[in-house]
Amino acid sequence: MKNQNKFYWWVLSLSMIILGFISCNKKYEGEENSLETIRNANNNVSYSKTKLDSLQATNVITSQKVQDLLDLSTLYTSGNKDTEIDSVIYTQMQAHFLTKDSNNLKPLLKEMDSLKVRFAKVNNLTTSKSVIDKDTLDFANFDVEYYDNKRTYITTVNRKAQYMLKASPVKFQKEFKFYFSNFYKKDSDTIKTTKPAL
């Protein structure tokens, strides 16, 4: 019996060590951020009411918008922040917000700078509604995996963003444009940080 327990203990210990190495070596497997990202992340798309009817469709669109903003942010923070292309990237990031206020991006860019993030990936996004007074507010909760310039995993954080769908009539059809109201506001986030096991 003692030998059998010892055997299980060794197998369990070996499994934990192997899992630790695997989690340390987690790599970013997405595409390289490039100028193509800027071209495609301009927030000019509008959505018809029928496309926004299902929760699943809203989650997909919201996830895409969050990923677009994160991709632009990683491009911006990896540059010098003082070139012409950097100003174009910054303008594209601001286009994702209803108001063009530099405070919209400060928490996100500060976090990416401090962690030296080069790639980011959105996971587990869910949307929800909250009624305050007579206003209905839309929120997205999601996890963001951060990776460095060698595509090595840094950490995962849980974030909350507030968004809105603003009516944008096109050719007598009811269409909507997607904008963020708040993104990465620390006071509204529940931060879940995970580090790879060493």
C-alpha cells in the first residue's frame, strides 16, 4: 500500500512539473500585427438591426471591436509614439470611442506599456445590460491574454468595457455604429491576473 501511494505521489508530482513547463511556454498563436490591422480597424462599419438581434451576434461583434482596439494599441505602444504612422494609429483607436478624449485610452496604453505587451488576445467575452434610472447600459466582460515581443505569455487580466450602439441611418434603413463609452476603467474592472506557474 505504501509503495502504491509513493508511486501515485511521484506520478502526480511529475504531472505538475510538466504542466508548469507547458504553461510557462504558452505562445501567442495569432497573426502578426501589421499595417493591415490599421486598414481594417477603422470602426466605419454599421450593423443592421437584424444582425444585432441575437446575443451571439452581439458578442461576436463586440469581441471583434475589442480585439481591433487591442491590436491597434499593441501597434501603438510598440512604436515611438511620435511618428506619422503612430498618429494615424492613435486616430484609429480614438475612432472606436464616441468622444475623442485622450483619457479613454490612458489606462489601456499605460497597462500595455508597463507590461511591455506586443500581442493581446480576447477570450471569454460576454455581454450584459444594466438599467440605471431609465437608461440601459451595455457592458462587455472579457479576459485578455498578454504576450511579449517573443510571443511568450505574460499574464491574463479580466476587464470590463461599456459600449453603445448609436443609430446611424443609411438609405432609410435603421443601422447602428458601435462605440466604446468606457474601456479599461480601473474603478469598474474586476481584475483577475494570472501568471504562468514557474
